[in-house]
Amino acid sequence: MTPASARLGVVRFPGSNCDRDVLSLAQVAGYQADFLWHLDHFNIQDYQALVLPGGFSYGDYLRAGALSARSPVMNSVRDFAKRGGPVLGICNGFQVLTEAGLLPGALVKNSSLRFRDGWVDLVPENKSSFWASQHSQWKVGGQLKLPIAHGEGRFYSPPDLLRQIEDSGQVWFRYADNPNGSLANIAGVLNETGNVAGLMPHPERALWDWMGSEDGRGFLR
Amino acid sequence: MPREVILDTQGRAIEQTLRLNNLAAQSCRVGRFVELTLDGSSDVSKQQADKIAKFVLHNPLLETYELIALGEVMK
């Protein structure tokens, strides 16, 4: 299927705030993109890819992403992922996917105890079957420059699970210079089959040179 | 309660304030108290509370939890 006829769904929760930016990311890549509301189910056959955008869904109540992860729309997201559909979680979307059990680990408060906002360099580690798989910077020694903006982006996992994530090639990106105390410098992870991916940095905020970097463009093929 | 390995940011902040006010404690950890009102006998309620805890209230990677029966509520 060519991107021109492919449809991408952007899942909106109350408090999502990067939804429109992600719509732009999809449109720049030639996708037809629309929003999916957290209270609705959807027909998984209508979409070729899904993105859970950043923000502060449910005001981060209980734990970041915890309440969104139990929204009705997540039943459809889960079915879509189970059938191999590509799902990407960015920032709060990454937190939602870990809370939903679709990605391993958890995101906790930054070790600095502060919200961090700035540019980071990312080292590609293992390829997703879809997301950023054709990225021009995905090469040995290549790095991607993307912005971060989070208070709870420190990747955490108990030692056994961390070993499993490392051994099974589920580390997607590492920070070149760790901004938040993430274990093993992990910035993004994959599920076991590589179709579900999550990262704390924001590819949708790096689409044009005037934004500071164009490295977000290659996340959609 | 947050697991021991998790940085308990609220606990640390309170420890610091206690220290600054000469009320130092060896440590301070901050958890969460959730009160549920449930129908049914205490056994049924406990099962339901456990189900709710496992469904959403508790992330086993980060936290531990225990259920405490608070007694009968007046009808």
C-alpha cells in the first residue's frame, strides 16, 4: 500500500496536546490521518498505523498514562497491535503503552526531579518492523537529534526484565547523553515483534530545519 | 507504596523539609491511600477491591499494595 492511500489514526485522550503535531507528521509523510477518540472503538481494518501522542492525559492522575491505558479505545489498539499493526507511543503515548502492557517497563520521575525540555542525540539500537525503519540516519554511528519535554521520562525496569529487553533486542533508542536517569540510557523500546514502539523524545517536533532538526520526518515510511 | 528501588520524590522532598526544620527522620516514604465503597459481603468486597487494584490502581513494577477492610458503612 502506498502512503498516499494509507490511513493513520491519532488516538486522542483528554489532555493529549501533541495530537495536531502528530497529524502534521503523518501528513508530511503522505498519510491520510484522522483522530480517534478515547471513548470509542474503531474498525482496526480501516487503519494502517496508529500513534498515541504526547501530552498530560488525565492530568497524569494516579500514574502517568494509567487511566488512558484503560480507556475503551485501547481495546481496539490492543487488537490492532496483536494482529501486527504498527503502533507508536510518543512521550505520554509511550507511558500509556507501558501502562497498557503493550510495551515493557515503566516511566517514572526524572532523576533530577525536574521537568526537562531540550534537544537530545539518540543512538539507534534495534530496528522496529515499521517505525523509523527507513530512516536515513539509521546506520552504524548515526545519531538522531530530537527534542524532549517531560517530567516522568526515566525508563525503569526490574533487573530481570531489563536483561530480557536487552537480550531480545527490544531497546529501540538510547540517549547519547542521558537527560533523565533512564536505566541503560534507554530512550525508546519495542515490543517483542517490533511493531509496537515507544519513545520519550518528540519526532513530530522535528519536521523542518527551522524547528531545529528534520530527523522526525523519517519515523514514518 | 512505591517499591524501595523506586526514587520516591515526594518522600525525599519531605525529608529535606524535615531536615531544614530540625525534625529529621531516618527516612520518609509517601504512598497513596485509596478508599473504595463496595456492595456485598466483606469477602465479595475484598475480591472486588483486589480486582480493581490489579486492573488499574497498582503497577506491579513500581508499587506494592495491601487491602485493609475499614468496616461496615452505614446504609
